[in-house]
Amino acid sequence: MESEEEEEYSSFSNQIQSNVENILNLNNESKEKSISNEKWMKEIKSQKISKDKMNQIIANYLFLQGYCIPLKQFIAETKIKFDFDEKLLNQRYLIRQLITTNQIEKAINEINLIDKKILEENKIIYFVLQRQILLNYIKDNKLQEALIFAKDTLLPLSQGDKFLFKELEKTMGLLAYENINEAPEKELITDKFLEKIATKMNLVILNYLSGNKMINLNLDLLIKLTMYIQQELKKEISFPNITSLAPMTFSEVGQNHKEEDNSDSYSDNN
């Protein structure tokens, strides 16, 4: 049985699809091959979407991502009712901050305070966190410490797992570069990669605490649904494509084919 939140999301996503189908049906009736920017924007503004539902979806996204301060500010500004475990949210927020600032040992300690089984039962994310400690040794040119840590910690973790062993080999390959910023695996030492780890770790915690029931980021799913519907509409008519989500911008009719090569970028960014 769907939860109340899942039912609201399902209803909202169905509404989006229904609105698009209505536009498409109206267009088929008029036999038009394209919809002007003016007509498209008029149709968008005419759609009635519950502001409360949108606020709930945004609050849900902030909560699931562990954005503690933005969530509290959003709830205060919108005055919506949104119940959540504040202690757990603060813990997840702290873990996110520790990982993004490369304080991996402290992050591991905080994760274990929630439940030691989280990392025990999620071998890959535990390996990724430990690999980050190894990368820090390599970046600091502490080669002896890096070799010992790889042998004592990461090698046992990767035994019997071809994927993890290959990842360990790839990481150790950084030792061959005098300047690791020139290595093919240089992404591993970027702030962007730390953000990816933090986001993944946050979802691992949520999935574990929910009994490994898959956590849906409803806002992400709605964006992907919107982009999918946009791709489907392109097959039938020419219309203003979404070219940017923040701020929301649209292409001029007639430029759709030029934009198609970039259509997948939205899902990558979200």
C-alpha cells in the first residue's frame, strides 16, 4: 500500500502527464506542427498545481538530502507542516559536512554512532570512504603511510571483489605521477567527488534506516519525468524546450533539434 506521501507524488506526476497529454491532444485537433513560445507559456500559466504539494516535495527533497539549515528555513518561510526526526537530520547534515570537507575519519565515527551496521553491511561505500583516506596520504606525499594503509585496510576489503580490487589498483596508480592532477583518475581528488560521496553516503544511511526500502527523491524524479515527457513531445511537435532549470529558460521554437544533443544533461545534474 502506498504511503500518503507516495500517493501525493503519484497524483502529482500523473497530473503533469495529463496536462501534457491535453496539450498534445489540443495540438492534434488543430493540426498544428508547432506551438509558439507565447502559446506555450500561456498553457503553463493556466495549469493549476497545488502550492502545498510543491512545498511538501521541496521539503522532502531537502530532508532526504540532509540539508538541515535550508530545510528549517524553508519550513519557517512556507509555514508548512512537515514532521521529521531533527536529531537524525542533524547527524546526517554533520556527516555530509565532514565528508565534503575531507574529514573522513570523523565522518566514519559519526556514521558508527548512528549504527555500526551501516558500514558493515555496505562494503562499497565503506571502501570508498577508506580510499579517500588513502588518497589524502597520496596527496600529502606520505607514500610510506599510503602503502601501509593500502595493504592493511583496503587490500583486505577488496579481496574477492574484482570491482573493488580494480578500484584499488586504479588508486595506487596515482603513485606513478609526480603531479597527480595530471593523472587520468584526477577526479578522485576533487571537491566534486567528495560531494558525490557525501550524497551517496546520505542515501545509504536513509535506505538502511528505512529497512533498505528504496528512498525516492521525489523532486529528482519529477525533473526526470519532465525531461522524459519533453523528449516524447519532440517526436510529435515543435515547442519551447527547457534549456535551463535554474533559472528556468526555454528555447525559441525551431531550435529544438539544435538542443537535442544536450537533452541528457539535466538528469546527470540531478
